[in-house]
Amino acid sequence: MKLHAIVTISTLALTVAAVGAQDLAKLQIGDNQRVFPESITSTTDGTIYAGSMLTGLIFKGKMGDAAAIAWTQPATEGPTGVAGVYADEKTGLLWACYVDLAAFAGGESQPSILRTYNIADGSLAGTYPLPEKSFCNDIATAEDGTAYIADTSGARIMRLKPGATELDSWYADASLGGVDGLDFDDSGVLYANNVMTGTLFRVGIGADGAPTGTTNIATSAPLAGPDGMRFGDDGRLYVAENGAGRVSALTIDGDKAEVTVLKDGFDMPTAVALLGHEVLVGEARFSQMQSENPGQFYVYAVPLH
């Protein structure tokens, strides 16, 4: 599986201008920088974090700020592009996937590195290399603190147990080629999506912690390039569809899900985060990567009701 196929899927939405997002509250990411924020996350105090694929920075800000500013410096070892970011307030850590952009072109690339930072002061807390031919894309943590990591090109879900110093390849299967968004519902069940096939599925975890397979969730409407996703307090799963330029809310009932489009007109939305009564949407705008002046980048706030 080649990562450039993800970009191919997303081109379905690149002709759609982001006019539908202009009436929303928004936070600018950086200042005239080629940010291309692949992922966002938030904490309950309203702080928003956004990773940058080109600058290698993680930005931090709040709605109402003039702009989110750099919170970390670029990595000095390994790949520098920042993909998935995830704030875990229970442990006080922000997780970040560092990836090699060469993977988007389908060429040779450096293996990904997962890093953790202390939310309190931004200091580096841990560094965890992934195997060769990896693309670290999203992170979700279980109630016991175990972290699960989507490796999109490696067709696997990695795992880091509390206290462990190395990742283990928890679940590797050809069907996981293209695995992207991860999150746990409020009952502790792990869900994942596949950005290549547009599928949503439940990942079984046995009493011993081993994977027990996947169950596909039949959606009432097709998902076009499902990417970052997070459960809200209302039990709905909010999904950024990068191939359709929209964010949708999924109401899951057993092995079926009703899809409701909340807002469209985005330019390749790749991530969501929940904050109060709003879902935050990050626009990656990868269609502008070859442009010398791609313009400003924003996180938008979409009301849930």
C-alpha cells in the first residue's frame, strides 16, 4: 500500500472551495507559514493543538487568539512532519506522530516516530520508533492508559502499554492497510476507519488484551476518505471526510451507523476534536502543497446543534 493513494482519494474534494466554512468561528494556525495541519486535538480548558506536516511544529492556541503559536520545535532526529496529535489529560501527555513526507509520493521514507510531550510545559516525555515502512497516523488511549497507534502504510495497529519503553505490533493484518482514525467510545470499545476503502469498523479486544478481529459497521451513506474521528459526549462519532470536504456525525447502533452531514465545503478536512458544544475541524489543504503562497490555515468550530 502506497500513501500517495490517500492523496488520490482526497482529490475528489479539492475542487470545492471552502466557502461553506467562512461563516464559522475559527483559529488561525501560525502566521503566513506553510503549516498544512494534518491533525488537531483539544483539552477541556479550550486549548487547541495542531501539528504541521511541513514546518514540523506543534501549534497551540485558543479560539479568540490572534493565532495559534509554535509550542514545540521541529524534531532534530528522524522524520519531521507531524501527523496525528492527541491530548490525553488523564496522563497529562500530548501524543504526536512524526512522519516522512516522502511516503506521500510512494517512495522510500524514514520510519515514523511517536513522541509524547508534557502538556504542562511542552517538554519531551518519551520517544518511540515505529518499524520500517511505517506511517504513524492517529492515536487513542484506553482507560488503563494503553495507547493504540494507527500505522496506515504498515497495515497494523501498534500498542504502547503503560510503563513500556517500546511499541509492540499489536494487530497486523492486510485488511488494516489504510487504517487511519482511531477512538474509543464511552464503554471502552475501540473503533477505527480505513481512509483507502471508506470503511468504519469495530476492533475487538479480548480479556487478555489481544485483538479478536474486526467487525464492519454498515453506514447509511458512504464515507469518502474517512480520516480523523472522535466520539462526543453525546455518544456520536464525529468524522472528517477528506474526500468529500465535510464533517459528519455518526450514530452507531449495533453494527449499523446513521450518517448525518454537519458541514461541508472544507478543503480536505483531516481531523476533528470536540470542545464543549462544538466540533473543531482541521483543514489540511494538501492541494496547495505545491503553491508558493497557499494562504492561511485555520481550525473551524462547527456547532453540534
